[in-house]
Amino acid sequence: MASSSPPPAQAPVLSPPNPPRPQQLPQPLPVAAVKSEVPVAEPRDPPASVSSIPLEPSPAAVAASYTITIPSCSGWFSWDQIHDTERRVLSEFFDGKSASKNPGVYKYYRDSIIRRFRGNPSRKITFTDARRGLVGDVGSIRRVFDFLEEWGLINYTPLAKPSAKKGEMGDDSEKKETPRRICSHCKSSCNMACFTTDKADIILCARCFVRGDYRPGLSSTDFKRVDITEETKADWTDKETIHLLEAILQYGDDWKKVAEHVGTKSEIDCVARFIKLPFGEQFLGPEEVGEYGKPHQKNDKVVTVPEGENVPEQSLSKRMRLTPLADASNPIMAQVAFLSAMVGSDVAKAVAQAAISSLHKVDIAGGISASDDRLQSAASNGAKEEEAVAASNGQTSSDVLNEAVAEAQSQLKKEEQDVEQYLSDVVQVQMKEIQDKIVHFEELELLLEKERLQLRHMKDLLFADQLAIMQHKMQLLSKGNEKGEKVKQTNHVP
Amino acid sequence: MRSFHPGASKAPMKFRMPTAENFVPIRLDLDIDGQRFKDAFTWNPNDPDSEVNNFAKRTVKDLKLPPTFVTQIAQSIQTQLAEFHSYEGQEMHIKEKIVPLKIDLRVNNTVIRDQFLWDISNLESDPEEFARTFCKDLDIGDPEVGPAIAVSIREQLYEIATQSISSARETRVGKKGRRGADIVANSKAGNTVDLGKLFGSKGSVIRKRKEWYLYEPIVDILSNEEVGALDAREELNARLKRKLDEKEESFQTRYSHG
């Protein structure tokens, strides 16, 4: 079941109380106005100063004309129509699979629930209230209810603090930082990580990315991985990261002060974030990481982000030692040059080779351009390093091929060995089987032999008996004859 | 062996609710620690089992019931669903075609009484739509009436469907718990309407005037005192019935062991 979640509530927008008029809320313009205005404005500005749209309705104060607010992300809602979002999320009503689940029924549920809520907007409507007043099976009603609640069409109360809202809006302007994105391919929300490409303004969830059906113009390398779980938890904006690094530079180990400087993050969060920033390793063990770390980095983020994050840190700490580079026109090269200045030219060359071999193409310009403003400088060695990097480009592809061939061969050998091993195992098993059979047959033979002996014995006995009987008979016969003769004799005699 | 004349049943089919959607009516009537919870709704048996638990938790949370209700509600729903599923493999023979259904409900302050004919063999029938139209046509203010009507119709249809299963005919022992105190379920599905007579040469489709009053829906709105009185009486009845049931059970167990 695909469920999409809206981006976090942006400026809530007024909508007049709900006569069943189609209220195409006039958001597009005012929202834009609000959005662009507020991040620039001082955070202390009272909300009333923001054009004609108060950010906080006051339902209690004005009894007659209470206001219903819904988030501007749900501005598509209209009483008379069913929007694509609804069709998409609650597809069960629109796919025609069941006769009684049709758009009319959906509209009935939706309108009833929203009307019910708006009849008493200060009180959140519960699912049980809703389903008790609606005819239908509670499963579908629940799904409609959840959908409406998620999109703020019911039970939505705008946030009280203007600063919280501004923080969110500041986040929203940066597409990267927004948690909970929708995959443009399968229309499901991405939770763990999503892959974005700036070439085409597409977001893919992990599954679609792995499956590989992008548009023909894109390849897997064009995508940048954005970890959402981390972001949703930590939600670190670039500004906060800069603050963090500045604070660390200034206060060192005093995490309390660092947290204060950052402002919106606790100590633990700051420490965790600092640890997660991977740039430290590069400078602890540059040889190792440079050569072996990079080829295995599928995670482009590590390649790109540290370059963005490193620069402020490094520039801050090494500003003394390095002369700022005049050339910031090619930001990637500038950063590469900058980093390579840190580690030395050999390591930088190795790093560059490895990075290029794992990326195939270096197209990080789009991602890094956002951090342009944070670039402080590039070393003067930059030009030299650029040449070195450019030169190494040509060699890398043949190296890569050779490597691949060698690896393939070794794998092949291994497989052959494995196959031989398996064959010998199989043969062994067969032999064991045969051996067992032989043993079995021998036993059988033994048994048979015994039986034969027994039979012979019995035959002998039988023979003996027969003999005995014959003898007996003979004896009797001969006795009989004798007796007969005697009788004859006696008969004769007289 | 089977004579094929128009009134007889068609080839037996697998058990299902004779409606467009194969939904199950669920009725809950729990009494835990003196707190009574009654509810009735329609459930889609194809929903995953996890829905049952979620629904129970949500209901308890929404109505602020004590948490012991969660397991009880979930179990009750599961039992009724299991019963429904146990019928599913079997065949049912639908003999009757048109049956009268009765509605006799009290929902909060509204009393509804109605009777109408329903075609059992129409597998596209929709009790939900009937209930919605009913409430709209009769301008019923209380939104809780609709679901109650739909559930009542479904329960009667369910009863008819289960009775038409041949193997189930023997095991018709004391079906408790299916009837709430509010409604009188129509279990006499036998008094079908004989279509032949009705639409034959002598009969006419138009209902006789003297029968109109039988089929006219009645909607009454009660005052709060009347509601209170009725509630109290039902409570009393329910308690007495429960006591009787308990006695009967203990009687059975005692003498079945002897």
C-alpha cells in the first residue's frame, strides 16, 4: 500500500469556514510570498508583519468567523473535486476492483469526516467518532481517516512558535534536508535512504535505484545517496554544521559551549554529528584511506560532503598557513586542490585516481554548488594539482581494466578449485555408499549360509529318520516272515 | 436428483456474504470490571490480522477505555472472524430468493422500525448503500444510525447464509452472543415470498393497500428521559439473561460430568 506523506507543514494558510463552496485557497501566491519573506526576515519579527496572512488563527477569540487552517501542502483540496493525490494514495476507491468502493463513496467518507471535524475544530476528531458515523467497512474508513489526518485536512493545529515554523521553512528551501521524500518512480515514501540526481530532478527510493529503471539519460553514478534516517533524526542543516565546526574550532572540547553556539542541537547531538563527519580520517591516515578507502566508497555522499564540510573546518584552522586561492570559479577543483594541498601531492594523486575509478565520471558540481558560499579558499598549488589530476585521468582507465582482468582470473581459479573439491566430495560419498552396500550384502550372505547349513542338518535328520523307519519296517517284515514260516511249519507239521 | 424448476436453488456455491462486498458484521458486547462496551460495525475479512489489533488499540485510545479492553476487543473480533472463515470453505445452497428483512433498532435517540424484501440471490446487493440512502431519504440527523442499519442488514443476511450451509444445519446449538439487546434479528428466513404466486397471472407487483403499513419505515425520535428509561430496562434484561445463562452453563457442566 503506497502511502505518501506530505513534506512537513509549511506556512499554514487560512481557509474560510466550511460552507460547501469550492475553496480553491489562494495559496500559490501568498505562500510564495510568505516563504521567501520569512527566511530573510529577522526571527524576532512578529508574525503579524507578514503580509495579510496571520500565521496563527485565533479560533477562541473570534466566535462567529472562526478560521480553519490547513497546511499549504494540502492546498489542492476542494469539496467538489477529487485530486490526484487522493487518487494515488487511496487507489482502492478508484481502481474499479470493487463495486461498492467507488469515487462517490470516497467523497462521502471524506466530506463527512472533514465536515464533522470542522463542526468542532477545537477538538480533534477521533477515528472512532468518524467510523461510528459512517456507513461502510471500518478498514476503508480508517485509511481515508489516516490519509486526511496525515495531510492536515483534519485535526491539524498550526504550530504556535514562529521560530519553529521558520526553522522548518528554512529547511524546506533546501531540498536535500527535507525528510520523508516520495519516490518519483514508485510513489512510495522513502524511509531509509533515497537517491537523488540533480540532472533530472528525480528522487528514487532505494528499491527503484537498485532495480535500475531510470530514464535512459541517467546512470547509477549520477545519483547521490541521501540518508534519510540520519537526517530525520539529526536534521542538521548546513548552517548548523558550520556553527558546529566554528564552535569546535573556538571551544575545542567544551561541548557545552559548542552546543550553545549551535543553538538547536544538544551536546550529544553535536558530538555525534562531529564524529560522523568523516573528514577526520583522511588526515589521520591519509595513505591508507586515500588508496583503499576511496575505491570502495559507493557512497558518493562521503566523497562530496566532506569536501563541502572539510573546507570550512580546514579553512578555518589552516587559514593562517595557506594563501587563499584566487580561483574559485571551479569549486570542485578548488576543493580538490585545497584538500590535496593538505595531504601532499602524492596522496592526492592516489586519491584522485581512486575516486575517479569508482565514480567513472566526476559530476559533483551540482551538489557542491550549494556549498559555494562556504568555500573559503583554494591553495595556490591548485593549478599544479589540477594538471596532475588531469594527467592521471588517462592512465586510470587502463589500470582499471588490468585490475579487473587480474581479479577475474583469480576468481576463475578459485571457482575451478571449488568445483574440483566438490567433485571429490561427491565421489567420496558415492564410494561410501557402495561400501555400505557391500557390507550389507556380506551380512546377507552370512545369513543365507547359516540357513543352508540348517537345512542340510534337517535333511540329514530326515534321512536318518527314514532309514530308521525302513529298518524298522524290514525288521517287522522279517519278523513277520519268520513268524509266518513258523506258523506254516507248524501248520505243516501236524 | 435435483429438479430444475425456477424456484429451486442454483448450483451450490462457496460460502460468502450475498452482497457485493464480502464484509462481516461484527458485534462487540463486553463487560469488564463493571464497564460495559457495546459496538457494532462492518469488517472486511480480507484485511490483515494486524488491523484487528490496531483497531482495538485505536478504539480503546479514542474512547479512553481501560487498557484491559484492548485484548478483549481484539479477541472478540478474531473469534467472529474465525467463525466467518470457518464457513468459507463450505458450500451453501441458497433456496430462498426473496426474503423479508426487518430493522428494529434504537440508536441513541432514534428508533427505527422497518421491513422490506431483499433478494438473496443478488450477489451485487449493497447494504451499505441501502443504509446511506435510507438515512438520506428519511433525513435522519444522527449519523450513527446508518452504520447500525447496515450492520443489522448484514447480520440478517449472514444468518441466512450460514443457515443455507447444509453441514451447518446440525450444529445449530445455542448461538449466544449474536444478538444484542437492541435488535430482534430475523432468523426465520423460511417465510420467503413465493415469486410464482406474486408475479403469476393472478398476482400483481403492486402491494396491496392493506399491507402498506407493514412495509412502511417508522422513525421515532425519543426524548432523553425515554432513552434513559429504555436503557435502564435493557440493562436489567441483559443482566437477568446473563444470570440465566450462567446458571444454565453450571447446570450443564455439573450434570454432564455425572
